Amino acid sequence: MTDASGQYFQYWGKAKPSSESAYKYHLLVFHSLDVAAVGVSYLKDSQNLLKAASQLLNCSEAAFLEWTAFLLALHDLGKFSEAFQSQREDLISILQHRLPNPGKLYSERHDSLGFWLWDDDLVEEDILLKIGIDNSSRTQRGLRSWMQAVTGHHGMPPKANGQVNSFFLRSDKQVAGQFVRAMASLLLSEESKRIPTQTGADFETNSQMLSWWFAGVTVLADWLGSNTNFFPYQQQVQDLDAYWHAAKRNADSALAHSGVLPVPVKQGKKIRDFFTYIDEPSPLQHWAATADIPQSPQIYLLEDVTGAGKTEAALMLAYRLMAQGAAEGFFIGLPTMATANAMYHRIADVYRKLFEGNANLTLAHGFKTLVDKFAISILPDDEPEHDSAQSDETATTRCTAWLADHTKRALLASAGVGTIDQALLAVLHSKHQSLRLLGLYNKVLIVDEVHACDAYMQGVLEVLLNFHARTNGSVILLSATLPADMKQSLISAYARGRNQTSIPLVNSIDYPLATCWHDGQARLSETALSSRANVSRTVQVHYESDIDAVCAHIDAALKQGQCVGWIRNTVADAMAAYERFSVSVPADKITLFHARFSLQDRLNKEAQVLQSFGGKSTPEDRQGRLMIATQVAEQSLDVDFDVLITDLAPIDRVLQRAGRLQRHVRDTQGRRISEVDAKDGRPAACLWVFAPAWTVQPKADWYGAVFKTGQYVYKNHGQLWLSAQALQKGCFTMPTDARTMIEQVFSKDAVLPTSLTVSSLKAQGQDMSEASLAQQNTLKIAAGYQRGDIGDWWSEAKTPSRLGEETTEIMLAKWAGDNLEPWASGVWSYSMVKVAARFLARIDPPSEPAARIAYDRLHKTLPGEGKWCGLLPLSRRADGVWQGKTWTAANEKSGKKPELLTWLYDENFGLRVDKVQQGEIDE
């Protein structure tokens, strides 16, 4: 029974504004048990995590659940501080019948305060001995990792050091100790108390590793345990044992409504059950459906030409892994938002066939209906406290903010699709990375177009593969064009995560190729495959250095009723080409597609591109239509052009782009026909490559003189020259030439002209620097969940998932009379555009009073009330174009002062700076 005199009943844990009546606070002891109950309920239903953790700690599953319940109950120890409690003078008066101590200011968050109290005070006061746990230094160090995980429930580890006495009264510390003893008495058995000694010398090491995932459990448990729909406020003293049993029932209900629990996988399915359009599987798909799958963690690397059905093969492999209990779900990471959206379309009707229950499919960048439905289905919303008296961030406020950003939820669902960034952030110093790690636990991680990773992203991906391997997770990597060195590095990273002392080596130069390795295997299994007949072809290459000739070729093709695509290397070049052709091509026949549109307009563009050029496009859709795009159309988009032009890019990108040329089999009218033994009725496929004039003795500015802005996108001009050299043959045959062309460009033995050696060495040095930065920015699994030298994990931008110039998000709004409205209806993310931070240092609000009121009103509705984004109001000009103004940042090195920029926006061009300033902005 509960000792009603327990002083821990005199501390509040959650509170509503003091202006509200009735139940306006929730006792801290009860909130602590709510969170513990959610964590226990989650772990009971996460059998793989529960089993793995129990085995690592050498204890029964029941003992581990008791252990975690106790630790989760301590997550808010910092709220016992006078500094936290005194935020509500009225509640201190009600509960403790006194006034707050004015000397204890709440200048540090309760997460760090709780860790300091444990580490600097309670442990020193022999709290472990008092609750019957081994008090050795080894146990103390191991428990330090657990306490960092539970107190770090605000999304990052607590600060390592601080002055406890600056925030706690002596009585607070005594009551906190009393609370710890009460929780131990309620929640721990004799077996669970022996966990540190039963684990032996590995307790500290295993605790450090488990802390990364347990931190995610704590965040999730804190959010759900703070939801008043399931855990109503309780301010009356109750028996702790009775409350604990009620909290566990409430937790089961909350988890059942959350959408984060595993869903059973269907059994006995074949590839035709998922993909009814596959009459005859490709060689790769057949291999994926029939290859032996061992009962151990494994990595696959599937290489085949564009359009060979790698996605279907990967999903079949993932299904087979899930069906045999090796995984509970999957996440597919892709290089861009457009490719993620395209992938979502491809598997939206498939994933339901994989699972027995009502599994969630999420898109980490997506469509409005999906966002709205998912926001309801996962982590049920709650009314935030909005208590102005509390400077601390409440759990419901954090949960509501997180719900507003659906990209972060994708990894928690049974099936997820998104940009690879969403997975990479799991191993960066990014706030709530622990929740991403938890979401990936026991899922098949599928990375499509893996070759698109630059040196920095590859370095981060290697760390992610290492983490995933540590948890017995399996990985499937897909690529049409992958250099051997990159392939070896990725496989080695996974093998190191499995503690493999002898790294398996890549040997085969066959293509297509299915490579796999599983835990304990001495060598890689490399299976040479043939490719499907309809994607095995010869493509002619026309190398052209005259842009007028390129434009004439496009004009002629359009007049003949063909559909044309031109993939350019920069937004500036794409805009210039669009401006050139928009004069002669009807507005309904030309599309500009790049990343500098609002999300709503970009999704509309994407849908338009797929309708006009996609697999289901008709002759009427395609006739005389032109798309000018950047790299957003380069990969994983199922589009098909009669005529295709590409700017010169590294050879792997050129081959990817060539996969969009006559991708489907069509008749002479452009009507798609059956691909079985059929021949395309269009003229022979010929890829036009716009590039600098070919020469064996190029000048140092050979590439930059033609591509003024593109030279900063692809900085290794030696590789560009080697790519141009490979194209001089005038044709290439897939898949025969794929491996040779890739290694000809990316091999360390490639010979360059002297004039381009400096450029190449500089680019290689930058790659090495970026790879080193990836190691610096990524988490160190052996250290456990701790902050280390990184002061603040608040913003993802501080540890980006990919390098490049720092960007900032701006939300577009438009004036409609005296009202200021979001550019797009619905959630704010659909009005968002990313811009280089140096060009958007400040946005001045309107000076006219009525307009300022409208601006401030809308600004408050931004995510985080505009803390991480800007609001750019746009006014419509007479020509229909919208314009707004921002200030650039000052440049201390050059002495350049802030400059006022005029931005233009419309649905055709996207966001750009007024032409007077255009050249500067696009560099």
C-alpha cells in the first residue's frame, strides 16, 4: 500500500494554465508511472527488441520489463527541483503550502537537472545500495548510460555537468531519493535488481549500446504518456500499486491507437501476388524470389540497368525476410523528394498485401491526404498545455510539433518511403535521432539509387549501416551504376557492424549482379545475372557543343509531334532554357520542373510530368510536349521521352538519364504496347549530350567556360572529361558496357590531361574532407547515448544529412486584400521553399499597421511560431507574377553590406531573384 505521507505527492509533473479550473495539474509520481507503463507496453509488443535486450543483459524478459519500468519512471527526476516547481507559484502553495524560493531560477531544463541529480547526488548518497542494486563503479558507469537515455527525453542527451545545488533544495533531493526508493519497491523484483551483476563485465558496454534505442523508447513513451486522452490529470493521492495497474491498462489502449506497433506479415506469397503486372519475372526478380535466405543478419546489393525491376526485386526480398521473422517492416530511402513520391506510387497498392493487419504506409515527403490521415492514425494528438508560466517545453507541445512534421514519423510505421535523409538523421547529432533509430529497429533498410550519395552522405550511410547491423537489421542496396570502391566501402561498413574481423572483398566484375553477405559468411556471394530483353539495348550518342543546334533539334522534334526532355545541371540553366522555348511552345505543352517551387506546386508539377511522360501516358498526352528539368527527373521517375537531351554530367548520371529515353516499348504513334517480344516503333534511341567541344587537350576552364553555374555542381572536371571521353564512341550498349564505362571514369588509375589534374585533385581532397566530416558529425555507438562535445542537437541544419550551402526554409504567403494567406491551403509545409541562407538573413514585416497585424497573426501559425523558418509575404504584380523582398546577410570577409533582394514567384518559373540580381543568386 502507498504511504500517503510520501512527500513525492507534493510535486506536480504536468499542469494546465492557472486560469483554468478543475483538474489543472497532474502529480509527478503519476506522470512518471504513466510513462513507465507506456514503455513497458511498447516493449511487450516489440518482441524482437525485448528479446535482444534481454539476451544482452542475461536476464528474463519479465526482469527486463521491470528494469525498464523503473528507469522510465525516473525520466523526470529533474522536475523535483525547486527551479522547475517554482514556475507555478500557485501549485507550490497548494501542494507544499509555501512560497517559492526566489534563489532557484529555472535556467536549465529538467532533463539535464534530473541527470545531474542522479549522477552527482543520489549515486554519491548510495541510492543503489538503498534499493538493493550492486553499487560497484562498473554498475554506476553502466547505469549512467541508462539515465542519460531516460532523462534525455527531449530529443537529445542531457548536459554532462552542472551545479545541482543551484536548482534543488536539500529537501528536494531527499524527496527525490524517497521517490526512487518507492519506484524500486513498486517495480523491481529481486531478479531485475541483479541485472548488473548477472550481465557481468559486459554490463557497461551493453548498456551503452542499448541506450541509443532506449532513448527512443523514452521519447515515445513520454509523448504517449503525456496524452490526456488516455492519461487524465490526477491530483489526488492514490495507492501507487493500484495506480500502476490502471496506468498499464491505459498504456495498452494508447499503444493500440498509436499505429506504431508491429503488424503480422502474411505468409506464402509469391511475386505475382504483389505485382500483378509481372507476367514473367526478370532474372533479378526471379533471383530475389528464389535465392536462399539464411536465418541471420544480411546485406544485399542489387545492380541492374535502369528499368530492370530492381524495386520489385527488393520488395520481394524484404517480404521474404519479414515472412521468416527477420524483420517487422521496411523503409525505402531515395535520393530526392520526387523519387520518393514516385516510389510511394509504385508500392502504395502493394504494402497492404504484405501485412495481415492495418499497417501504416508513410511518405516522408508527400501528399496532403496521406499527411492528414497519418497525423490522425499515429501518435494521437492532444491538447497542449500552452502554459505561459512554464518556460519548459511540455511533452504534449513537443508531440504536437512533431506531428506537424510528418517526415519524422515515417520510420515508425510498418512501411515507410522517403528521402534517404530521414534515415541518415538517425546517426547524426539531430534532435530526436533516437526515435528514428527506434523506427528503423527490426526493419529492412532499402536504399535505392545508392550511387547518388556523395562522399559525405556515403560516410553517414556507412555509419547507419554499422548501427543497423549491430541490431541484427538487414539491408538492401540498389543501383544501376555503382563504382567498385563505393560498393566495397558499403559492404565493409555493414560487416564491421557485425564484428566481422575479416572483411569480405568484392571480386566480380559481372553486370547485372546480385551480391549478398550474411553474418558469419567468409566470402561474398556474387551471382551474375542476365538482364531483361527489353532493357538490353544499344543507345546512339550525339555529342553536341553548339547550344543553338540543341535548340534546333528540340524544335524539330516538337514539330514532328515527339515528346522531348532536356535534363539540365542547374536551376539557372533550366530557367534559361524554359524562357527560350516558352516563346515558341504553347504554355500547355511545356513544363519546367525543379526543386525551387513551393511543395504544393512541385507536387503538381510532378503529377503533370508523370501524366504527360509516364508509363500510362497516351499519344495525346505526349504529342509535341517538352519538359525541361534538373536532376529531380534523373532517377527513379518512370518517365519516357521520344527525344532526350542531357547536359554533360558524370557518366553514372548520364547513364541514369539515358534510362528515361524510350524507356517503354511504344508503337510509331507513341502508344505503349506489350513488351513481350515487341519492338519499339519509334526511330532508334539517340541520346543528345550538350557539352563543351571535345578535345584531348582541354584548357583548365574547359567545362566552366560553357557551364557557368554547373561547374560548381560537379566540381571534379577531370571526371567530366573522362565521361565525355567515354561518350566519344558514339554509342553504348546496356548492360554490356555499364561496368566498363563506370570504372573508366571513377577508377583511381584513370589518366587525366595535365590541365584538369588540379581540378580533379581539389575535388578529391574535398571528398576526403567531406568523408572526414561525416565521421565527425556522426554518432559513436560505443560511447553510448551522451552529448559529447556537441553542445546542442536542436536543429537538423547544424548536422545536415547532406552537405552544400546552408539553406533556410521560407513559407510563402500571398496578400488577398487586407488578408495574408498561406500560398497553399492545408499544412504549412505545402507553402515551403528552401533558399540559400545567405540570401535570406532577414524578412522585414510590413510597416503599415493593419498589414503588420495580419502578418503577425499568420506568423504565429508557422511551425514553432517561425522559430526555424521565415514568412515571405508576396504581392501580385500587374503581370500576374508575385514578388516579395528579403535582406541578404552581411559578408565580413568581403565587407559587403546587407542587400535588399526582390524575389519573384509564379507557378511556371518557381522562385527566383529579379533578373537584375539573378546571376549572383544562382552562383
